[in-house]
Amino acid sequence: MDREPVNILLVDDQPAKLIAYEVILKQLGENLIVASSGREALEQLLKTEIAVILIDVCMPELDGFELAAMIREHPRFQKIAIIFVSAIQVTDLDSLRGYEMGAVDYLPVPVVPEVLRAKVKVFVELFRKGRELEALNVELEARVRERTAELEASNRLLLESETRRSLAIAAGNMGSWDWDCVNGDWMWDRGQYLICGVDPDQFIVTSASIRALIHPEDLDRLRELLDQGTNEARTFNIEFRIRRPNGDVRWCSVTAASSVDLEGRQIRLSGVTIDITDRKNAEQRQSLLSREVDHRAKNALAVVQSMVRLTRAPDMDSYLTAIEGRISALARVHTILSLSSWESAELSVLTRSEIEPYGQPGQIALSGRALLLEPAAAQIVAMVLHELATNAAKYGALSDTAGRLSVSWQTDADGLHLVWDEAGGPPVTAPTRRGFGTRSVIGSIESQLGGKAEFDWASSGLKCRLHVPLNPMAAAAQPEPRRLKKRA
């Protein structure tokens, strides 16, 4: 690379000496600038970058020492190499004074050309090296700034990526962790703290604090899995419960991978935790639902079996009609029960659904508290009401438009008391023996619910009193009685 010439300032009040200096230093190939006084030298310094100054000590107005002192006072010129040349002041004290003024060398006159040239060359090269070093420093600083900016950008992207990962993991009820098995250090991310329900600023993650979170019934099983010896890295999955500081119990699924040293000792364990509480609850609900469906199916089959066993008829057509009617009654109560997820059926709704098809507007009156019946009781009561309604429609009050039917109920410590009261229909004659409908009502209430059914065959109309123990029923839904007069 070609070297750019540097500037050398020659200061002397004698033109002949300046010419001599130029002849001596011309071989260096640098730019030579002359000044005949200290004032001219200062002017050149202000407008030109100077590498070396060659100054005559003895000059009028402003001598070399004074000029050197002024140069050194300016921060910009403090590193310029100054060489004094003197034919008069050549004692050691003069040299010492020159060095105190900031000179780098002090040459006596007559000047040996080779010596002057060599000394100037040295300081020129030092200047040039210094300038190259400054350029390298500037370039290095620029590279450092550029690299720092790249690292900051990379770190920012990494932090953003880590933040997104943590948020994604936390949103998915997931957390990640790492355990240094050698020194016992743990690392949790934000999702892990959320799963365990602890404050990252207050909870100190240690093996002891983590054990305190594990459900006591699962602790031994988890410890046994972690303590299994192996001579190679392995992965495993385990489900266990944790108990949060607030008492909540959560189910967790952990998938982890271990690393071992050359001797087969586990040195690190890293994994991901997933909160599977919702899944476990869904599985439990599914299991309960399966058992409940099985239980309800058995109950429904038992009701149908009892219905078939109690049904009697003089011929097949009558038998089929009776069976179909009772199955329809059972289907209606099943519809009502399904609206409450098979938890209960409200008695007034149940009563209206069973007797509504058989009456005309204004014929039927219902009164009683809103009462919730459990499924087993609701199915039996629905079939009993169906039997009473079909009998009333064939022979009783509902067979005549002038007839009236009143159904009322109340509860006390003994249970439910329901009264079926017909009036205004055809004259009633007490039967000489129990019919199939009567036996069905009595059998259903007494044998299946442990209650009691009483029939009063008054000439004005049938009155039936049903008593059902409170045991198979829910509590009253409303404390105040009400009276319903609707088409039922």
C-alpha cells in the first residue's frame, strides 16, 4: 500500500538554515513546510496537520522554548514530535529545559545530516504508525459497535422468542424446567410457576420446596421413577398430582429426558409439564356418566319389567294398548328428566304432561308446592298418573265434558301426599274386585316405592290418595303453595 506523505514543519528565522534543512530532509519524501517565525509556525499548525516540528531555539520575538510551550498548551498539538536545533544553548541545562518544554530531541549545530534525517524519519514513522493505529481503532470501534448492535438485536430476538415460547407454553397450560442433578440447581419458566400456583418472586425453587408441592400419595411413586439407575440417557412420562399453596389439587403430566456421564450417573434432567386437570376431570365425568347410564338403563329395564308384569288385559289388543300407553308415559317422564340431566323432575310439570292429553280446557285443576322428584320416584309416579288418567278418560270424570278433575299434593314429615279427586262425571259404582289398573297403581306405589295407595269409589267420583315416602324425593323447590288451572 502506498504511504501518504506527512507534513514536517521547519521553523527558523534564517532562510539559509531552512534551505539546508530542506536539502537534508528532502530524501525522506515527505511534505516540508517552512516558517520564518514562531507566529508563522502557529499559523501553519492551525491549518495543517503536522507530524514533526524542527524548531530553532534562538529566534526574535518568540524563541523556540516559548513556541514549544504554546504548542503544548493546545490539546490538539500535544502529541506532535518537537526537535530543537541550537548553535548557542547547548548545555545540559539547555537540553533539560527543552525536554521540559515537551521536546523529543535536542540537536546541536552544526547538524549532521544523516543524524537529523534518521531522527526525523523515526518520528515520522511513529506519527504514521500512530495515525494508522488511530484509523484501526476507529475501524475497530465501528466493528465493535456493529457487532454490539448485532448481538443486541440477536439477544432481543432471542428474548422475544423466549417470551413468545413462554406465553405459548403458559397459554397451553404447559411449563418447562431443568434440573442440574450434580449441584442441585433448578430452572423454571413462567408456565411452571403458573401450573404450581406459586409466585416467581417469592418461591425459591429447590428440591425440598418442590417435594412439598407433590401430593403425598404420589410422592413415593415419583421418587422411585427418578431414582431408577441407568447407564444411558432415557426419557419417561409420568402423571401425578400437585397440591398448590392455596389447597387446589392439580393433575400434571411430565415428559422428561435425562443425560448421564461416562459412568452412567444421571447429571441432568429436563422436561415439560402439562396441566391435565381438565382432562382428568373429563375422564372422571365420563366414568361417572358411564356408570350412571348403566344404572339408569338397569332402572329403566326394571320399571319396564314391572310394568309388563303388572299389566293385565282380556285380549292381546287391549294388552298392547295398555303396554304402549305405559311406555309412552315412561317416555314422557324420561324427556322431562333429560332436561335436568337426569337429576330430578318437577311434579307439576310431570302431572300436566301425563293427564293433559285426556282433558278439555277448564276440566283439570292442579295445586301444590313445586316439588322435585328423583328419577326413580318420578318414573313410578308418572306411570301411576297415566293409569289414573286413562281410567278417568274411559269411565270417570274425563269421559264427560261436564266432569272435573282435581289433583293436589302436599308434603309433611311422612312424605308426599297426593290426592286424585274426580267429580261431575258418570255415576261411579264401587267394583266388586280390583281391576288391572287398580292393582297396577297399588303395586307400583307400594311394592316399588314403599308407599300406600287408597281408593274411594264414591258415587260422585273416584278419589285416590297416594302416599310416597320422602326418601326417594328431593326437597321442595319453593316454600309457597300455588294453584294451577290449565289444560293438563
